[in-house]
Amino acid sequence: MTLRIEQLAFRNFRSYESALLTSLGDLTVLVGENAMGKTNIIEGVQLLTALTSFRHATIDQLIRHGCEGARLQAQVSDGNRELSLDLALDGKVRKYRLNGKAKHPADLKGLVPSVIFTPDDLDLVKGPTAGRRTALDTLGSQVNKNYYVVRRDYEKVIRHKNRLLKEEAAPPLLEAINEMVVTAGAQLACYRAALFARLQPSIAEKYRQISRGRERLTAYYTPSWARSGKEPITPYPGAFPLMTFTRDEAREALARSLYERAAEERRRGRSLVGPHGDAIGFFLDDQDASLFGSQGQQRSIVLSYKLAEAAVVEELLQQKPVLLLDDVMSELDGARREALVDAMEGGCQTFITTANLAYFDQGMLSRAQVVELPLSV
């Protein structure tokens, strides 16, 4: 059964000295002017569910100015279980607890999954591909605990390799670190390809529904070893079919590419081959959406991607994710708002921020818990 958040409590988190939200239901609308702390609540919920922050904040930034630590708590229930999630921010450390017992973040991944949609996500199509990789990995880390561990290990290896390249380390040292790149990188690429294979048809279908079939969306994922050695590259339709491969095939391809581009990596002083160089993108009727898609089309792609994320979470974890929507209603037109509302009414618990309640019909507001900010202490 799906776990739902019934209560939230923050202390010394961001702008909040103290905050308490109780009796939370299916829909919570946080309304207030800018700089009133709406986004801080969304970020707090994400830290307790996805165990990450879309702002990529340091711990110091999460703690209220002048305070030594912060604490976030959520009471969650599925009708049978009552669980308490606790995050303590102390100095440079994040400490999670479940029902009072210390837990490693990997152990809590997927317990209460969430999907977040912010105005910054509207750059998912036209922005750097690193943002698309991060979005895919954030999802993967929630639906597969091993995905989270492998991604973390791979990022450590690549940071170490880049230091060796900058220091012009001896070839034997680089060969040794490349073995670690192959081990972690091949596994991460396999996880990504498998996850994207689940996302791809759902993204296309969600887009077809939103656009009413006016154009066809194709999404692609291409590992670094299958890309051109020149950067940047512009993919073309059909160049990157849905790629599937075994771990051994990935290891072989990655090792071969590392060998072929070893001299180039040494010359440029940075790692060029591995999952950090994978490509993810979108085509509309055989044209690169990042270059030729209108603003409306690009926003429809992002919305389709987020709705597909929610569908995949439910498919893999057998529970609906929490939807976290930060001031996105003002960025969408009527048809796209309608598609988002349909998702909200599909059974997902939703937290949404806005400065204007006019974006919501009275029927929806009558079913929502409307919280006006700033909160009274």
C-alpha cells in the first residue's frame, strides 16, 4: 500500500525556525507571495522522500542562519503502518532515522518516493544534457537501491581519475583507475538503459495525449562509447535506437573506448568516456526538440517526462509517488495545466505551491488543504 505523509515538522530549516503541518491529505496547496518559504517546504519534503534536494544545497545552506543544526520530520502511514522519518542536519553530516533507528540513505530509498516539478525543470529539454542525466539518476536512485550505490561509487572514481589526469599521473595509475571506471561505469550504464527503456514509451504516450497527436515524440539514451568522439554532437533520428546491452557487453565497449581515447584524455586533462558523457535527448517529428521545438512543445515534453516518472515509480515500487509541484501552474497553459491536474487527481498525494489561487478551480480547492504563508508560529 502507498505510504502518505500525514504530518510535517521543521526546526531551524532554511527560513523556518519552526513549522508544523498536520492532518495532511491528498492535496496540500501552499499559497503566498514570493520569498515566503513555499519552496523551502517543497525542498524539505523532497529531502525526506527522495533524500535529495533539487537545489543541490550544502548542509550549511539548509540550516537556518545562526543555528548549529536543523531537523526535519515526517509522520507517514498507509493505514496499517505508522512510520516516523527523521532527518538531522548537524555540521557537515546528514543523519536519517526511521522510527528512531539510524538508517543509511540507501536503506530508505523508495520507502516514500517522490517526483518533483519546478520551473527549472523547463530547461530539461534545451539545457545541458547533464541535467537530463541527473533527472534519470535521481529517479533510478529511488526505484533501485543498488542504482544509488553504483552511481555514488562511479562519481567518486571519476573525481579521482580527473585528479590523476590533471596531475599528469603515470600511465599505469590511469590504467588501474580505468579498470574501476569500467566496473562501476558499465553497471551504471546498464541501470540507466533499463530504466530509460521503461520511461521511453510512457513519455511518448503522455506527450501524444497532451499534444492531441499533433506530433510524434521520440526520446533517446546513448552511452558515451556509442557517441562521436567530437563534442558537442547533434544526434539525428534513427541514429540512436533504444539501446539494450548486457553488463559484459557494456564492460567490453567501455574498456575499448577508454583505450582508444586514452591519449585524448591525457591531452585534455579530463575524463571523456563513461556514463558522465552519456547523451539523453528528444526529437519531435525527426527534429531535435532542443533546437527546433517551440517553448510550448518543450514544456509539453518536460511535463510528459515528469508524468512518466510518476508512472514508472508506481509500476516498479507498487506505490504512488508524492508529487511536489513548485510554482509550475503559472508556467503552463490551460491544456498543460489540465494534464497536470489529471495526474494530481490520479491518487498521488500532492504538494503544490502558488502565488495565485486563480489557477485552481473551486472544486479542487474544496478538496485541498490550503495553507497560507507565512505560517503563524
